[in-house]
Amino acid sequence: MFDNSEFRQVFLEELEEQIMTMEEEILSLEKQGSHSEGIQRLFRAAHTIKGSSAAMGYMELKQLTHEWEHLLDMLRNEELAMSRELTNLFFQCLDFIKDLQNSIIHEELLPDPSAVIKELERFSKANTESVAAAKEAAGDALPEEAEQVLREFIHNGQTVYRVTVKLTEDCMMKLARISIIDISLRAFGEVLWNEPNMKLVQDDQDIHAVRWLIATQEVEPLVLEQAVAGLMDVHSVRVEAMQPSQPEAETAAALEQEQDNADMLPGFAGGAAEEAADKPQQSKASMKQQTIRVNVERLENVLDLLGELVIDQTRLKQAIQTLHQAHGYSETMDDLGEISDHLSRLIGSLQENVLKVRMLPIEQLFSRFPRMVRDLAQTLNKNVDLQMVGGDTELDRTLIEEVGDPMIHLIRNAVDHGIEMPEERQKSGKPEQGIVRISAAHEDNQVVVVVEDDGGGIDTNKLRKSAVAKGVITAEEAALLDEHKALRLIFHPGFSTASQLSDVSGRGVGMDIVRTDIERLGGIIDIDTTVGVGTKFTIRLPLTLAITTGLLVKASDQTFILPMSAVVEIIRVDTSTLKMIKGSPVIKIRNQIVPFVWLHEMFGYSRTEGGSEKIPVVMIGRAEQRLAIAVDQLLGNQEVVIKTLGSYVGKVDGISGATILGNGRIALILEIGGLMKKASGIS
Amino acid sequence: MQGVEQMQYVQFGVGEESYGIRIAEVHEIIRMQEITEIPNCQFYVKGVINLRGKIIPVISLRALFSLDEDVYSKATRIVVVHHQEESIGIIVDRVHKVTTFHDIQPPPERVGGINGAYFTGIGLTESELVGILKIDEVLLRD
């Protein structure tokens, strides 16, 4: 095979995009029922994948999409109707395409799609027959134009009959025969509509059945029937009194859609026309904004280089200061200072802009949820409407990746434990369909993501009892907790409110993991609930993970950085004022007892005793918790570029990453959640 | 296995022993750097260094092989290797040379008290035996 690595990346990117489109469309087909626009988009996606996978030599993918395309083609030609079974098959197809995608990414052997292909084939065969049969048998529903006329006449108090005539097989001149029937029918009333329309039919070979809608007065159906049945070449006649099939408002909307679809129809013809159908979308997109695709790695490299630039800039500043002290004032010195200032402004705005480049709409993450909620609701036999708001809210791409897992957990929980079974909802006077609502928005310098449901809510008393039973807190402590604190018990390690662990959202992780994940990102999670009304989780996240303002402190000759966002205040404490409670030191600040720790001891370093009695203490806070951390020295605050310690080092308790300081040295960035945990055993 | 003998290795010393790493796996060799300790980490991870703006972890082969504590000297080097898309530094006492082996024997179960799984083989030179490190196994995190 030729070397296609260069195209492979482009192919994979495109594939990913098409898969997302497909998932969206199948979901919307399931939700809104069959609409030809959706089927058309699905068809186009399958068609695109078919073409590109064939070009790349991924025959398995080509075969599968080819067969799918065939089925979709039948759907859009209305030779086949959407059904639940078909939706499930489509999802099955999509999942298989994802499997194939995975294998392509990992350069593994592609799995054999023949089982799914067979299923697709089976469907296309079985259903052509059955649809044709159904069409024949039912006499068929009326097209919209007929329905509309029908509605009008019935509305005016007239009686409308449908006359269905089947001609004999050996009828020689069908059109002429139909004209004669038409004339005789017109003697009884007004012909509102008929099919096929004789003016449009050129070739009468395929006509077997003809339908009329006739508005009459005081004619018995039987009279009509007999009048037609007596004519030559008529095989059978059926006359029915008609009612409009749909309420008016709904059909008006359907009509509108039908019209849209009619506009789309020419697009079905083939390649060129397909492109024409693409056009309006494209021009819309180009009007919105012009974008280019950038490899993430390149972007990361730019950010890394920028990080170095920031560091060098700081060093330059320090060097100038040293020079200044050594040589005093000179004009050149002044110039140098000005250049340095200018540089730092430039670097600052450069940094801001590069960070903006890293921002993506949270839509990317949101798009994963509809499918998940659908599958989950189906497994649990629940009826759930997923609503998503604020998909255009932008945040750092690493954040989008990282916040995915905790959100999935919350959403699963909402569907699994939050939303009640339909019968139960009915009993409590709620609509059967539960609502899970996800929203994202910017608020000040933060992103707020909310996951809420209109389910059963959480009973804090149950939480209290459960927490006592599990030994998380004592009965006395439980009684003292206010509602909000009791609710936060849910975030304690090893805590689960589900009376029975279901296999879907159990997954062996609890809400404590969700909280830890969020806090690792420098975020906060909060919960609000009302029994019987619903539960709401609010997540607040920083806009970016790449940069933060930190407080530099020194302990045991190492420099550490505390995120400024967690620093509540800085005080000097006389060590003699320390009190001991249960063997642990605490300090009393404005009538509040705060646990006290030495940063050195937390990390197992020795502490040089003595020196001044008053030591600098940084008070950090998270939610309602406070912790006083004693350090050797405060070095001031500065912007730091956050770098991870990498997956080889992995997660380290109390440390979220590192940064490179102006002097080229590395300083570890402390993680508040981990520190709190370390300080107290359990937080 | 024609050609295996012609492969080039970076030969270095830790304590009394000689080890080798396939040259293709070695990204670069640098002098000892200031290491920033990471508390609460695996015992063999000595900390992180600043490699031209990148933060990379460095590990101690001595710690991993349960030898005496590291003593850094002028000869101490950090061999930077690639492992699962990350750069990782390995502290060694000294780097000898780039070499080839005329013969490579399969590793015994234990090599001087060290788990044989750490080695792809034992390389033979005119004068000594060199344990060829299986980088993925050495850097494997449990």
C-alpha cells in the first residue's frame, strides 16, 4: 500500500466530523421522527465516508457505508419508513464505524463489518416488500395537498368521499378509462383532488389504482360505488367518508417542512446537485467566521515557547535590576528598562491571544451527551428530555477534555438516580418525561456549568443517616449539620445515595471523585436540591488551565506556588498563640478556629526551628473550609505558566503541576484540595 | 538476527556495573541538573528538571536497582529517553561510549540481584558484560 500517513490525519479528522454529524442526525431523527433533511444529511455523511475510505483503502469502512447509504437512499425515496428498529440499527452502524475509526487510529486490523452489513441488507430487503405491501393494502394516506383541500371542505360542512378505483389488469387504455370514470364522478359532485393527475401522466403502464376526493351533497356512498362499478375495466371500487387526518396547526407546520423538503429534492439527483444543496450551508458558515484547522501539538508548542519567553522576560527584568543597583543611573539603562517594559507588554498580549486560540466552544463536549442520555434512558425505561444551553461558551481545550468525565458522571447520575420512572412521575403529578438540563455560561472570570434535573431530589435526612451508618460522621455531628453541609456529605469519599447500585452509573466511582476531578482543575462544585422537585449541580471553572496567578512561598529551601484564587488572607502568627485540639495545632482568627499546618511537614521536610517567633501564614480556603499553612518566607505573587508533571509522574497528592521561574528553576504548584485532604485525613 | 550485533548502544556505568541503552532510544545526554524534588512520589523518581523550558522527570537507576544512594559527581549524567511520548531522564554515574556488541546473550533470570526482566540481553564486549536495558520495562509504572 502506498504511504498515506499524510492523508490519514486529514481523513481521520474528516471521519471524526462525519461521525459527529451522523450521531446528531440519528438522534434528531429519533426525536423528531423522519424528516428528509436529516436523512439527506445522514446520506451525505455516509456518502462522504464511503468516498474517502475507499480512497484510503479502508474497504471495511467503505462496504459498511455503502450498504448504509443504500438503505438511506431508500428512506429518502420513501421506499422505506423510519422506525425505532431502524434507529437502533443506525446507532449500531455508527458504533461500528466508531470501532473502525478506533482501529484505524491505532493502526490495528479492522474488524469485520459483515454482521452489520447483513443486518442492513436484511432491512432493505424485508422492508421494501413490506412497505410496498402496506402501501397497497392501506389504500394509503393522502398527500398533504389533498389533506388541505379536504380540511377546507369539511370545515365548510360538506361531505367528502374518497373513491378508490382499481382497474383490471388487462385494461388497454387506462388513461382513457380513468377519464370516463372521472366524468361520471363529476356528475355527483365536485372533484377536489385526484391521483394520478391525468394531465401529468404520460405513460399509463404503471397505473393500477386511482383515487378521487369528491365533495357531494346528499349522495349515498353506495350510489357512487354502483355508478363506478358498472363501468368497463373497473376491477373494484371503494368509497369512504373522509375526515382530515391531522389537527390543523400541526399540519401547517408539516406543510412548511414539506415545502422545504421539496426544495431539497433536486439535491438527490447526484454529485453536482448534491454540491448545490451543500452551498447554502457553506455560505452561511463562511459568513459566520473564517477558521483554519491547527494541529493541537503545534499550538502547544507555541504556548511552550511563549512560556519560555515569559520566563526570559522575568529574568531580563531581574538582570536590569541588578545592573541598575551595580552601576546606578545611565541613559542606556533607562532605555533598557523601557525596552523591557515594552517587551513585557507585548508578551502579555501575545500570551492572551494564544490562550484565546486554545479556547473552544463547549459544544464539542456537549455533543457527546445526547447519545449517552438516549441509550441510558432506553436501558432504564425512562423518558428523558435532554436540554442543552450555552454550547457556544468558550473555554480552554484542556479544560473541555478534563471536565468531560465529571460531567458524564453527573449526567448519568441525573438520569439514573435523579429522574424517576414514568409511572412514579405520573403519580406525583409530573409529566412522564423528565428533563435533564445542561447549561454553560461565562460569569466574571469563570465558566459556570450546570447539570440539573427535575427528578426526585435528594433527601438530606437520608444522607445524614447514611453518613452515620457508613461511619463518615457521628450521629452528633450529623445533627449539627445545616442543610447545605448535610447535602455536601454526598461528596465524601465512599458515599453513594443509590439504594441499589445500578450497573449503568455505578461504575465504581462516587461523587467524591467528581469533586476531586473538578477541584484538580481549580474549580468548585456545589449542589442544590429540593425533594420532589429536582437537583442542581453547579460547577465553576477557571477559563484556562494554562496560566494562573500564584503566590510564591518558600519552605525548606524549595519554592512552592499557591494558587491565588484559593488564598483567603496572609497573616503573621506568633507560634506561641497556637492551640492544640485533639493533638493537632489550630489557630484562632476572628473567633474562627482554623487547622494549622507547616508546609514542610506536609511534604516530609524538616523544619528549621527558631528564628523569629512570628511566622508567615497563608490562609487558604475552599468552599467553607479553611486551612492555615505556615511557610518560611513569602516571595510575592506572579503569573505562572502551568505545566503538568506528565503522566509518568502521575497524580501527586497536594501538587497540581509545576512552573519554571525567572531564574530557570522549577517551582511546584500546590493543589488546594489535596492539601486540605492531607491536612485533615478526610476533608 | 543478522545486524543485531551491529546496533549501536550507549554504554554507561552505575556503581560497578555497566549498562547499555539502544542509541535509537536515547534522546540526549546531559550533565547533572538541579533537580526539584517532588514529595510523595515513587521512590525512584528523584524529581523534575528544566530541560530547555520543558519539565521532565528524572529517575534513579540506583534506587530502582536497590543500590546505594546516589552520589552525584562531575561524571554524573542524565540520559534522556523517550517513553510513551514523554521525555524521561535516567541518572547514571558516568557515560562511557557508544559501542556495538559482537554477541548478545539472553538475560538470565537475575542479573547480579536485579530482576532479569529489566534487560533485553547481556551484551559482550572484549573486556566486559553489559546489561542492555529494556527501557519500557525499566520505566514501567505499577
